[in-house]
Amino acid sequence: MRETDPGPAAGAPADRLAEVFDLVGPLYRRAQRKVEQDVPREGLSVGVRAVLNLLREQGPMTVPQMGRAQALSRQFVQRMVNDAAERGLVELAANPAHKRSSLIRLTPEGRAAIDAVVERERRLLRQAGGDLTEAEIDSCLRVLSRLLHFLDDVDMD
């Protein structure tokens, strides 16, 4: 019987992390499509939804801060902010820390729109949770956070 090289140990961490990346891409794209399917309800694109949610969770921010937080280019974030502003969902405010970079903040209409989207998403996710335990979710978050941190040096501009 001839011996063959089995290659890397089955289940080696690098191979398992590759499996995570293989799932994250399709998951992200499907989640985007789901948000886009629900656009008629609130009239939000995926990009505007991301900006509104970030402002909902972090409070007023500048466009460069939002770009860094979301790992997106400032130009893309600026377009999303402009779209949201045209719809009356965000407004510009003076930034005491930097005169040339306004703070972007939610309007009451913007807060209502993102709150409705998030609530609808939470209802759907409650169905998806099934029999997952808190420990399994914590483990998933730990792995994804580690991968995200590993890629912190990737320049998005």
C-alpha cells in the first residue's frame, strides 16, 4: 500500500477559518439582497441603511469616521450621506473639533426609519436563531471579531 501525503491536518485552524470566509461572503450578499427587497417599505438602500444604523448606535459622526468604522471609502459614505440628507433622514451639524468636517446626525425621520428596519430584521433573526445557544453565538462573534481585527490594516480608500 502506497502512503500519500494527507496535506495539512484536517481541521487545521487556517482551513477552518477559510470555511468561515467561504460562508461570510454569501451570507453578506444574501443579507444585502434581503435589505434591498425590503427597500419599498422604508426606501433605504443597503448603504443608507448602514449609515443610519451606525449613527443610531454611535451618535453623530463625521464622514471620515463613518468610513473608517465601516471599512468603506469616504467617497461611498459621502454619497450615502448625501442620499440620506436628500430624504431628510440625516442632517449636518457644526463640529466643534473640526470646522471643515461636519458632524452627521439622525433626524427624527431618520431615527424612525432605521428603528423600523432594525425591528423588522430582529423579528426575522429570531426565527433564524433556532436552537443556537448563547455560547455558540459568543464563539461565532469571537471568531469573526478576530478575523476583522486581523484585517485592520487593509486600506479602504
